[in-house]
Amino acid sequence: MQAEFRAPRRRNRVYEHYEAPLPLGWTRGENRHFRAELCNQHLLVCDPDQARSIYTQGYFGKGILSRARPDHSISDQWEQHQGLRLPVVSQAKYEELLRWAEAALSGQGLDREAVSQTLSRLTGAVDVEDVRREMGGDEEEQENGGRREEEVEPETPRAGVEMEPEAKRACRSHPQDANHDLHSESSSDQDSDSSSNSEAEPPPLVPGPGFILVAPESEDGGGVKELKRSPICLSEYLQLSPEEAFFLVYGLGVLSVYLQQEPLSITQLWRKCRSLLPDFISSYAAYHHFRSRGWVPKGGGGAKYGVDLMLYRKGPPFYHASYSVVVERVDDAFRGLPLRPFSWRSLAALSRITGNVSKELMLCYVIYPSGLTDAELDSPACLSKLKVQEVIVSRWVSSRERTEQDDI
């Protein structure tokens, strides 16, 4: 019996504009080619502009500090302060950031005196001219074609205190630690000037706001806001699942994945993803199948419903998920070890849960031919030999069946 297609439920409030998905015709020579880093078994897009484009044009991945869209900032409130647009935090929030900074410095092995001196420099008075000079000097204006500081977007101002090259390399190798990296100062101004002039250092992966406005705690909400240095830099990255990253590389050709500053070939990335996920071949075959048919599959939201994928029309900001997908691996005769063995009771429970959240349960069978060898599975060329078949599971309701028969 052929399943009845149900139109997806549109969300009541939509705050985003739909952008066309990533095109298939991009070539590697174009400037819009993206880059991801394989760090500690995580696939991260560190450039904020690239992360925003990848998420908006197809809704790939999620922010590591955000619920979905990678738009986390140290503050949601921004104000103009003497020609500069800066984030505003409360005094309590600022003291909490100082505690985080103290804990991070202590974790780096510094003694109490060194931690106290560093915090005293961070909490010292800041002049507006120093902020303008550090956030956008003459050299930066020349690189930006004479653009003034006021024209810089608030999400990507230059960090007030640059990280040392060792800290930048640590961000690439340990991205989870980079979320709480301090804006470390150099031992002397001469050392920093000589190091910047002797060699061209790579810019930070994600420039963070180096200065903030601290609002005093007062009952009337007034008071003069103080200009301070931000004790920490919260770097927002876009995290891709192995299926999403490989689809952008293999299916669209718009992404390159780097491991320790070396690009990975498609075959190397395939083997890396297989080492990260034992069932990567089946999960990617299902992901590629649904993406090629215009759906937006997301794997993170399926965990709370006990499934592997959730299928959205256009994207999660516009529609609720239409299908909850369970991926199964079988042979030509639909036999094999299921990835998630079901009993009648567990299948009925999953079907009821899916129906209660206004979705349909779909079993996606990835069919492996009997003659497929392990050597062939070690290359993405095996995808052309796999087949995918969907089965929609619906719960039979006796009262509804009797009502339909009475109508006939």
C-alpha cells in the first residue's frame, strides 16, 4: 500500500528569510570555497562568514555555543560609545567572566601572583583612543581599503588583545579549549612589535570583541557604563556531522577538510569518517539519499525521539520535521543485523511517540549487494552499488477504521 503524503506543518513564527541552498556548480577555484578543520574528532568551520553561509544555505551543522545558528556573542545588547559599537554586559556578568579568566589562568599552571597581575591589567582603565588604535589601526585601514571602524560589523570586530601564536595553534588543535582562551598579553610592547614586524602571523580563527561596556548595578538602571577589556574570548564555531561534511565535500564540492593544516582527499576523509562512526556508510547513504531529494536531514534532533534523522522541508526555521527516520542495514533479501533491533513493543512505543509529536515514522533500509567486499567499502565508490528503500510505519487505530467503514 502506498503511503499518503502529509503536507509539513509550517511554524507559526518565522524570523528568517529563505536563501537558496548551496549550488552544485561551484568549482574549487572560486572564492566561495569553504574550509573545515578536523580537530579532536570534530569537524569545525572556524571562519564566521563561512560558517554563516554554510548554515544559512542548506542548514548544515550547528553552532558549538548556540542552539542551532552559529550566532553566539558575549552579549545580545550592543551600544554606540563615542563612535564605537561595543557589547554591553552587567557588572555581575563581568565579574563572572573574571572568575572564568582566573580559573583558565590557574589551569595553565600560573601562580597566584601571576594570575593577579594579569587580571589587574585586564581590569585597568581603558581609553577610547587605545580602543580605536587596537581595533583598527592604520595598517588595517589600508588592508580594508580605507574603511573606518564605524563601518565594521559588530559581530566581527578585531580583538583588542591579540593571542600569541602558540595560543592560536592551540585553538586549532584543541578547539574546545579555545572557547575560554584568555586574551593573553605579551611580556612587553617591544616584544610584540618585533614579533609582528619580523613575520606575518596568521590572523585569529575567529576575531572576538576585545572590549566591552560594563553597566553598573543600580535600581534605576542608570549610571555611566565603564569601558573595559573583555577577560575572555568566546569563539563560536560551526560543527558539522561526518555526514554533513562529507556531503559538502563529495556531493557538492564546496568544502575542503584539513587535518593539521594538510587537506584531506575524498578517500582519506571517507576513511576518517568511517573511523569516527562505525555505521558511517549506512548513515551517509541515507543522508545523501534524502538531501538529493530536497529534504534537510538533521541528526541532532532525532536523539530525543529515539531515531537517527529528522527530515525538514526547507529547514528547521520554517517547518516542523515531517518524518522521523530510522536507518537500517540489510542485504538483498532484507536480512542482516539491524542497527537498532526492535521488538513489537519497542516499535509500537516509537510509533506512538512519533505520532504524539505530529510526525511520521520512516524506516530507511540501506541495501548492500551480496558481492560487496570490504575493500570496496573502503572507498566512496561503493555508494553507487547501494540501494535505499523507505517504509513508512503507521499505527492502526481500530476506532478510526470503523468510522471510515461507516462513512463508506
